[in-house]
Amino acid sequence: MHVPAANDQPGVPPPPPWAVAQARDEAEDGETGATTIERARHLEREAEQLEGERHDEYDDPDEGGEG
């Protein structure tokens, strides 16, 4: 049975496995699991932001996109 930690956020899905794996790779000795999960969430947000910027690059100003 999983007992939620005090800093678990109910209703918030866990970060994707690729982000958790990367966060673990970047973890320093003695780092807590909560810190690793927070780093994974940060990596996920960065990836989403990059993806959004990549889509914006191809928006056509004549079609109402960014210009």
C-alpha cells in the first residue's frame, strides 16, 4: 500500500518515466526522493515549453500565428 508523503499533491499526475529517469541520473548523493520528483517535474515543464516554442516557430503571421 502506498502512503502519500506529506508533500504529495493529490490529483497531480506523476511526472513521466523519462523525466524521473533523467532526474535520477542528475541526482546528487543523499538527495531525497521528493527532490528527485520535483526535478523531474521541472524537466517535464522545460520539455513542454521547448515543444511549445518549436510549434510557434512554424506559425504563419498571415494565418493569425506569431509573427
